Amino acid sequence: MHVESLNDLFDVYSDAGLRLASYGRASYGFGFDLGVPRGGSAEARLGLSPRCVTFTTDTSLTPARC
């Protein structure tokens, strides 16, 4: 079982190198999986990992909700 959360910012640039926009990305999720060893250097895994991802702009006052 695993739980994850990510919150980061990234910029988008034109081909000329000008910053066009800045975005925020937030995601969270959890997962559960089972695995079986397959030899000394491999493993087969099967599981479920639902996730929610939202994007905001640097000028947004109300971010999107999952």
C-alpha cells in the first residue's frame, strides 16, 4: 500500500524563450498492489492506484477541485 501527494509549479515558454504562463499542479492518490518475484531481477505486480490531479494558473483565485 502507498500514499502520495505532489504540489509543484511549472512555467510554459514560447519558442522564443518568453514565459507565456505559470501553472500549479496538485495531485494526490493512494494505491494497493501485490507482487510475485520472477527470478533474481524481476517482479510481476498488479494493483490499483486511483489519483486526482488539478491544475491552476498563476492568476486563478479559485482552484479546481477533484
